[in-house]
Amino acid sequence: MKKFEIRYGLGGGFGGCGDWEESNAKNEEDAYAHAHEMAIEEYEMYEGMHGLEDTCTIAEENPDWDEDEVWDEYVECRESWLNYEIKEIE
């Protein structure tokens, strides 16, 4: 296991990678996956507020879309807000 500094947050007016923690991971790929999950959790705390889209709003704005189209749009929007990075700690 390697030790990483995981930084995560939201872009725009949210300030980017403001939160951080130390994490153990097998490799960089696992560390990035953890950082991505933490950024998603940050997004989910604010979704539906401050301009962050949620699935309900997307569905209401696009009544002809099926569930998959709504989800795909939600993920694309969410990903555009996420900031995360890792740094291996020696």
C-alpha cells in the first residue's frame, strides 16, 4: 500500500480542491478513484442548489427524455464541476 494526499472539491465559485485527506491505496488508479468518489460526495451535498443540477430538474426541463438520457446528462453536468487530484506521500 502507498500513502496519498487526496484533494477534492467543486470548481466554479466553490473554490476547487479545498478539502483533503490522507489515504492508503494500492496504486495511483485506486487513489484517483477514491478522490473522484470524494468529489462526487461533495457535489451531492449541494446538488439542486447554487446552480448544481439534479436529476429531478433535468427531467422536468426535458420531459421527452427517458431515464438513461436524464442520467447521462446529470453525470456529464456533475463531472464538469468536480475537481480532484492526488499526490503520493513518501
